Amino acid sequence: MTPSLRAAVIQEWRGLPEKKARPDQWETTGLLLPKLMQKLGLKERLRESEVIDAWSSIVGEFIAAHSTPVALREGVLYVRVLQPSLHYELECVAKTQVLRKLKQRFGGKTIRDVRFRVG
């Protein structure tokens, strides 16, 4: 007689309640990974790296060569610009166009604003 069968027979003979089987609590990787990334704060960092990688295709080669996206915090993309003249051009002339392209590609919840800084 196996130990588990023996325990079941004794449990039944004593009139003790049966152990309730716990339901399976497994989840697929596709469902578990986004929750884990959200918990660890990595989802925003992943989105930030996607925006940084796409910067040159959004603004073009010349602007990408003279500017670098630094961070994406709470929907605001911070971009470091090398020259004051390019900063003026981006801030006053091309900001709405760049912001429109970013929102179109990543959505309005991900990017709400772009801030340029010389440095």
C-alpha cells in the first residue's frame, strides 16, 4: 500500500474532511511578462529605448546627428541639442511636427510633450 493511499484510507476512516485541491495558478508567458515588467518599472524603460531607437527615422539624419533623446519621463521626451541655432529651430519651428510624428508612431499616452535643451 502506498503512503498516499494509506493516508487517504485513514483519513476516510477517521471522518476527516478531504484536502481540497488547489486550482492551477499558472499563466502563460505572454500574460505574465507585461505584468512583471510593469511591477519592476521596466515597461516604461522599454518604451523609452524604442523611442530613442526611432529618433533618427522620425526627425531625419541631420537633426539626429546633432541631437540625442536623453530620457522619457511621464510622457515628456527630453532631447539634448548640440547647437543653440538648432535648438531654436526645433523649439520654435519644428516642435509641433516632431511631436505629431512621435504621437502618431507611439501614441498620445506615451509621448505628450518634447523638451529640447542645449548641452
